[in-house]
Amino acid sequence: MPNTLMLVFTKPLSPELEGEYNEWYSNKHLWDLTGVPGVIAATRYSMAEAFVPPGAPDGPRNYLAIYEIEGDSAEDIQRFWDALIAGIGFGGVDASATLDFSTISVSFAVPITPRVTRG
């Protein structure tokens, strides 16, 4: 069964908090999320030094986290989302005061083709 990707763009509240934000996100939050039922894996990416092709818009977020979620149906995504909200509710998934909540962007990408690999 193909899996869904949850794409989360974020940035710290201020440049002064970036170190604390990265420490929390990489060493706490990713691990919290991988404990949520339905999450297979998580990876963070830095957009801060990424190459922006000429003419392409430069977004307001500095970081991207990609979470691989089991399944590809609306029911699978809803089941994961409900588990995430429950995790936040009982404290298994926390949020940091260093996170700029006004810029968070969350999207779900559902596969429409099989995975193609080289060779």
C-alpha cells in the first residue's frame, strides 16, 4: 500500500531562538511524532540555504519536516490526524514556544503513481 506524506513548513519565532527551536524540533518533536500511531518515519530539511531557481518565489518558512503516514485514503489520514490531536491533548506531543505558529503550513500528499526508482 502506498503511503501519504505530511509536509510541514515552519520557522522559529525569531532568529535569536533558532538554536533552541532546532534543538526542540530535531531532538524532541520528531521523536514525539514518530510515536503517534500511523507515522512510519520523519525527516527535517533546512530551507534556509537552499538554492532558489531564478524567478521562483522564496517562501517565508525556513524548515520542512516530512512525515510518512501509513496508508493513502482519507480514512487513513483522518485516523492519523485524530491520533495526533489525541497525542497533543495528553501531552505525548508538545509544542515549543520557539515555534512561529503564524507561519505553519501543513499539507498532505497522497501518491497517484507507484514509486519510480532509478534502474
